[in-house]
Amino acid sequence: MKTIFDWGQQALLSERVEENSGLGKAIRYFTSHYDGLTRFCTIEGAKIDNNWMEAQLKIIVRGRKNFSFYKTLLGANISDVVTSSIATCINAGANPLDYMVAIQQNQDRVNASPEAWMPWNYHLNL
């Protein structure tokens, strides 16, 4: 990455690449954002893309669009909680239906100790 950075800087300085051309703009972008663009090379396990996060944000955006069609504010709020719970289950590797059934069947225990009934650890309390 450092070799590409140096080549790009030299290409712009020596005017081998026109600064306003597509390549020149790409080189300028790369050199001005070098630290962020190369962070994945210095941090083990760092993701190269943000596809996972974009997928998570789509859940929120889709919900925001759909919640306005509910008849009541309470219905929209309940749907928001259920959608959030399903997304949390999926991210925790838990089956959302099994989780919802378990917390319904164990309401008293969930109310007494809610931290023990999160999607990532509820199965330990069954």
C-alpha cells in the first residue's frame, strides 16, 4: 500500500498524471484518506468493506418507512421492539422464533432477571 501511495504522489508531482483526470482524482482521494483506507492492513481481523453494517442499517430504514402505516403509535412501537429483537437474535446466532417462545413461556423468570434472558444467553436458563 505504501508503494502505491508513493507512486501516486510521484505521478502527481511529476505531472505524469493530470490532477483533474479520473486517475488523478483517485490518487488524490487515496492519498488524502490513506490512513483510513489502509487501516485493515494494520488491524488483524479488520473488515475491508462495510456490507454487514449497511445490511443492519437497512433494517432500521425499512422499519422507519413501514412504521408510518400502522394505525396507532403503540402498534408502531411494538413492531419496532419486535423488529429489533429479531435482528438481535439473528446477530447473536439465536433462532428468533425459539427466543420469542422462550421469553413468553418464562415471563416471570424473564421479569426477575432480564439480563439472563438476552438472545445470546437465554438458552442457558431453559
